[in-house]
Amino acid sequence: MSVEYVSTRDKSDRVTASQAVLQGLAPDGGLYVPTEIPKLDKSFEELSEMDYKQVAYEVMKLMLSDYTEEELKHCIDAAYDSKFDTAEIAPLTFADGAYYLELFHGKTIAFKDMALSILPHLMTTAAKKNDIKNEIVILTATSGDTGKAALAGFADVPGTKIIVFFPKDGVSDIQKKQMVTQKGDNTFVVGINGNFDEAQTGVKKMFGDEALEKELADHGFKFSSANSINIGRLVPQIVYYVYAYTRLIKEGRISSGDKINVTVPTGNFGNILACYYGKQMGLPVDKLICASNENKVLYDFFSTGTYDRNREFHVTSSPSMDILISSNLERLIYRIAGCDDIRDSEFMKELREDGRYTITPEMRENLSDFYGNFADQKETSAEIKRLYDDTGYVIDPHTAVASAVYQKYLKETGDDKPVVIASTASPYKFTRTVMTAIGQDDRNKTDLELTDDLSKVSSTKIPPAIEEIKTAPIRHKTTCEVSEMPTEVKKFLGF
């Protein structure tokens, strides 16, 4: 089956998977979605005998159907190699009755590595397939983790440049240091005076600026995105949910066909949407538990059917979830509206103009797969401490939000099916938060110095990603106002 892609706002214009990967965002501002979601064509018993790369191919070949077997396997082999510190790529750790899917064993110790290790290869392969001569400029906004993972993925990749905008006062010290020390002549990092939503809106505006697009083309450049608005980011994320399920089979924890629940901490909705797509492909997931922090726009949406970004913005200890405009939710809205692009367009217009929209009762009935809840700052810290005190296992604040929300779900429902909790970042990215939570913070030490203490209490090695930045020089010092973002892009590109 050949899967094509259409915009959530205009399904008349069909593109191939490789074209969708290249473009990132659809010309009308919509997100590319598959015309249909294919079913897995291998049994879970067969998949359970495969390694991560082999499972990745079996999942991705279905969604990226215009890539040849040779092309796709080359991309997968180049992505999932020694950059990861474990051969399993995404191991499961059992702690206190839950399976924590550790998605932070890549180069930048966050789950974004899982997709951003392969996206550059998918993109450069797509450029060749589609005879693109212009240099690809990756334009990305980050709430903390995407930026570094994208920079690491695209650094010095021929035929590409990458520009990352981040809220200069809205990421952890270690996240910031990871970005501003990034090597690579084709990399550019800019801190903005604003929050992530403003950075993301600024990037989307540049994508939709026809005059800027022409100016870029005249100078031999073409924009694309490494954010999860790019379908090339989303498809590789489906893989690790399928892989986790097959590991549970392989370890004898479940039988093929048994249902599990999955809990995902999310702000932009991409990571949990990937699991939803996996369920559509046949993965036996019962509840998709959507975990929010104090910026609980998604929790309120699942509770009321109204998406409303008109609210106070909270800077929390889980910065990658400090988001009020969850871009990937649009893909779900399109699907639960019966793939109605006109209706989706109307909702997005309301969001743009009024900051809110309300879905229909019929659409709400299609949300039964989901359960939403949130954990505030106190609950997040308490969950880090509880798990550490009870088991010795140390988790980061994003994972703690998911873990705390799962505890609420368990208490409310009594549903004790096996649960996989997406562990999206290493605790080493948030040493101050973690060490404070477990009661072992030394205020006289910097966040980086605390990594040695964290290593002792967790009995784990300090990741290379942390060791690297301890002495790395600051290479990126640019800051700007939101309105100046296009100017900084032009400066970097030399026009």
C-alpha cells in the first residue's frame, strides 16, 4: 500500500512521504497527515524476535512508503548506532509496578534523539529523490530538548543549515549550555526574549511568508522543519512504542494481544500522538494517558472539549512541556472530525483569532482512547522523591509528571493493566530539580557540578553529553526580540 500525505487544512493537495518530510509544514499552514494509517503486517511474535533497527524498518516502511528498502535501511542504520549508549536503544526499566521506557540514551540524552537521529538522513535522501538542488535550512523553535537534538543531528550534514530559536529564560541551565556550545559551521542558535509559544509562532510565520520564501529561493535556500510538525519526526516515534510492546512479550511479561496502557508527558502533543498512530496501526494499547504540567491546556481540553490558550503561562521544572499551543493536536482534531479539512481549518482560525475553540459532542466521543490529567510543581517533586525513596530509581521532572499522573489514573480507575511510562529525558539534564526533590541539593554547587552528586545517589554514570559541555566554550551568543527573528535568519544566511 502506498501512503500519501495531505494537509489538515486542505486535503486536495496530495504529496508523497518524502515530499512531506522535505516541506515540514504544508503551504497552507496545516500539518501533513497520512491519507490512511496502514496496519502492521508482521505479528508481534515476529517483531519480538527483532532488534530495534529491524522493528524500526517494519513500522516505518508502512508510513514512508515511497522510500525504497535500501534507502530506508540506510537511514535507520545511520541513525541507531553507537550514538546511543545501549544496544537496546530504548530499554525498559521496571520500577514500582510500571515499565519506564527510557528514551534518553542518545547523543543529547532526551527522547528527541529517537527521531532527530534519523530525520537528517530521511531529509537528505528525500532531497535526492525529489531532485532538490537548493540548500535545506532547518528552522526550529525549541522548548528545551528539540533544539539540541536537532543541532546534533544536522551539524555538518552537507547540503543543510540549521537555525534554532529558544526562550532564553525558559530552559534549564544544562539545556541552554548544550545548545550554545554546539559545534558545526552550519549551526546557529538564538535566544529570544519570549516564551516557546512565541518562538514557535515566529517560526510558523516565516514558513508562511511567501516573500521570504522567494528571497530564500533566489539565494539558493529552502526552509524545512525539525519540529514535530514534520511528519519525519513523528513516524520514528511510533517505533519505540511498538518496540516496547514487543519487549514485554519477549520478556514474558505479557502475551501477544494483551492490552497495555501508555502514559506520556507532553506539551506539543507529538509524542502521545505517535502512540495514538501506533494504536491505529494495531498496537494493543487501551488508554493513552496524557500527562500535563501546570500549563494544563491539554488536560482542560480533554475535560471540557474546549481548547483555550488564553491563560497564564507558567515556567516550570519541566520546561519542554511549558507550552500553550500544542501544535500536533491539530492532527488529532483532523482525525476525530472525520478527516474534515474544512472543519479543522475553521478550528485553527478560531484558535488564531480568539485563542480558543470547542469541538463538537460527536468529536468528543472519539476521544475515548485518552485520559488527561496534570501534576503541579509540588506533585512533580514529590513523585521524584517517592520513586527514589521506594526503589532507588531516579527520574527527571518530565517523567515525574507522567508518573504522578499515572498514579492519579490508577487511584481513580483501579485499572492495573501493564503500563509503559515514556521517560523522556535523563535526570542529568535537570540536576538541580532532581537533587532538590530527593533532598540532596548543595546550593554551593552549579547545576553541572551537581551531576557528580547525582551519579553517586543514582549509581549511574554521568552521560558523555554532560561531560562534553563541562569545559565546552560558548559558541552562540545571539539574542533577539521575537519580531527580529526573520532578520537573524537572513543575517546567518548572508543576505
